[in-house]
Amino acid sequence: MTQLLLDSVNAPTEIRESLKSLSDIIFDTQSAKGANGYLFFGRQRILNRRVAVKYYYWGGDRTEHAEPRQLAEIDSPHVIRVEHAAVLDSHWAFFVTPFCKNGDLDELIARGPCGIANAVRLTCHVLDGLTHLHSRRLVHRDLKPANLLLSDKLEAQIGDFGSVRRLPEGSESVPGSGHSLLYRPPESVSSGTYGIEGDLYQVGLLLYQLLGGFLPYGEIAWLDEPARQKYSTIVDDFERSKYVDDILKEKITKGAIASLDSLPPWVDAQLSKTIRKAVKVEPARRFSSASEFLNRLRSVGLKLADWSTVDGSPTLRGRRTYRIIPAVGRDEFVAQKKSALGWRRVNSIPPGKLAEVIQAMNASA
């Protein structure tokens, strides 16, 4: 891979100079994903392993921001390890972490619903990592899928600490982050405040997305037909974005950002209920802690059938593997089970609507 020419990177002068001072790292890539800062990848010369270096705006107020030392002291398999971190000046700080070759949860979600068992497993990882952050009175404020990485063991890790803030003594909230409007909790939009419950709200949205819930990133997807017509008449790009942002803010504050009806029909009612509690508009009605959310999800997860989508077909894995396919020549679905000879029709489950066949399979599996 070609070495990155540090004099030509897209970053302020002080960051370019800092990159040069990190002489142990040969930088080769600047990532476009450093939305709230600047993200670079390279290889350590001595240890011969790839690392990520994130520069973020910290504003110089040590009473609000997480000290680099605090982040480096966190020891959790579900919080990415900070190998080095420092304050650069009154505006910028940076941290160095291992490079995650398996990417992030945003990339995983883009490939489609990842299945019930995997969605629950990955969400539990994030909640476990949050218990470590919250125990130090740190809130992340930007737990979107792109900031949640997949380790070499394919476990979720909380990454990107550019939005992390410390809750001051005597206060349970800090100002909300201005990043990632789609994931901002209602109280952050309406009053500009953010506490531990905000992180739990964002994890609720994560679980919703992992299971296949509708949460598109494109502006147009959030507009109904009259709004689209008005959107098309707005010439200025800034005014267009502001128009969509105002619509999104209204949906967020009304609790209408996550439509549970968009979840696949095999998502269990108890799992939907768990998501609904996590994304309540009123912070006090959500889970009180990451531990409470984690315990609920583990308890619910133990009882869930392991549905996923394989080659476009709803598939159930357990002692045997089953799938549902459209019935030939009929507006119905049929169940099949996998055998040594291939897929065979499950005669004990009659053809029917998708939800009916799923319910029958859950009962018989």
C-alpha cells in the first residue's frame, strides 16, 4: 500500500504536523468515516501491526471531556483498546487504537438483517462495554453502527471516543452531541441535554437496525409525498437539508423514528417490547442502566428462535434447519426442513401467510 503523503492530507496544519511526529507509524490511508474529526490508518514499524488514529475536536474544556488517560485505562473486550492518547492543543486531541479488519456494524447492517441470535449477541456486547464507560461517569453520545467495530473474534466493540463526555459531579447530563441527528435521543433534540439514558436509546436503535428495522440514511426516505414535492422546490442545498432535519426532529421528539411494524415478522413480541422500552421518548421510562437493559436482553434472548435470512429465505436454525419459501402457483408460503438429501416439505405445517407459517414453525421447532 502506498505511504500517505502527510503534507497533502485533508486536515488542519496542526494535525498534519502531529501525524509526522508519530514516527513509529507509517500512515497509508485517510478514512472518509471520520465524520466528527479525522481518521487515519497505518502500520506500526516495530510491532508490524495496523492501527487507527482518530483526531477529534475536544474544545479544551477538561471538565467536560474524557481525559485520554481515562479512556486508556478502560479494560473491556467490548471497548476498543486505546493504545495511546493525548491532547494535541486547545482544540484537538487524538487516540490510537488497533485496526479492526472486520469493519463496523454499519457495514454489517448494509448486508441485511443479521439474524436474531447474532443481533442479540452483538447488542449485548455493546451494553457490556457501556457498563464500563458509565461506571466512570462517561457517556458516549454517538453510538451509531459506524462507531461500533467488529473485533477479530467478531465481537462488537465500542469505538470512536470523539463524542465521549464526562458527567460532572452533581449532574446527570451534559450537552447533547451535534453529530448523527438520526440517532439523537428526543431529549437531546428538544432540550439539548444528554445522559446515560441517551446511550441506552441509541443501543435500542442499534438492536432495531440489526434486526432489520427501517432506519434509512437517505433524506428522501423520510418524506411523504407532499413533503417530497415541497423538497423538490427547494433550490438551496442548506435549506433542503434543514427542511429534512426539521422533519426528522419532529419524528424523533414524537417517538416515531423507529417503526416496529417494519421489523421482520419473525421478531418475537418480547424482543419488540424490549426495543420499545429502550427508545421511549421520556428518558425515565427507558431502562435505568446498561446492566438492566443487558439482563433483560439476555433473558429474552434465551427464549428466542434463531431466525435469519439466508439467500432471501426466512431460515430457522436449531436442532434442525428450516426455511420458508413461496408456494408454487399460490399466494402462500410453505415450510421446508433440511435433510441429507436436500430440502423437504414439512407436511405437518400447512401453507399459509408468512406470519402464520412462522408461528407454526416456532411452535413445532
